[in-house]
Amino acid sequence: MASTRRCSIWTTGPEAEVLLPFVEPARLQLTLHVKPFGDAALPPRVLSTLVNGERLPGERLRSGWQEYTWDLPASVLRAGLNRLLVRVVPVEPVDTSPEVLRVGVRDIRVARGAPDGG
């Protein structure tokens, strides 16, 4: 019987880049399974994502492993490699060490979104 193992990687700072290949642009849904570094006593942080330079709405990080999902319109994607930039920023400007702005990423999923127009 085959077994599956789940592993996670940790960003080394407040920003990480992933290249996602697509054959053709289409409306998609991006889901990241993320855990913030540290505990709930740390300053509130926001998970910010950009796809090919287009900023997606930020999501406030919650403790523990959580899923964060964004709709990606076909207009922000292109055939070939697409740049996904994941950033962690404090909600308010505070003096934080880079370690506090790290996250663990367990899964990156991309799925077909609902057709445009409904």
C-alpha cells in the first residue's frame, strides 16, 4: 500500500516567489495552505499575494494551518511561466524581525474557476 506524506516548506523572510506554468490563460482559483511562524501573541500580519504584478486582496493570517483562496481572472495570467509573489506584512508598522514575517506553506493548489460571467 502506498503512503502519502505531507511536508511543508518555510519561507526564509517576508517574501517568496513561485513560478507557475500554464498552457493558456484561464480563470483559475489559487489556494495556499499556510501557517504563520510564531504564536498568536505576535503582531497581526497579512498574507499578501501578487500574480504577474497584479495585487490580490490581502488576507489576515490566522494561527495554525489555514487555507487562503483567491480567484484569478484570466486577464492576469499568461501562457508560460507566471510569477506568484507571496508576502507577509504586519498590519501596523512595527519593528519586527524577519523571522516573524515568515510562513510555512504546505500546499499550493490551482484549480479551474467558475466561467467568466457567472
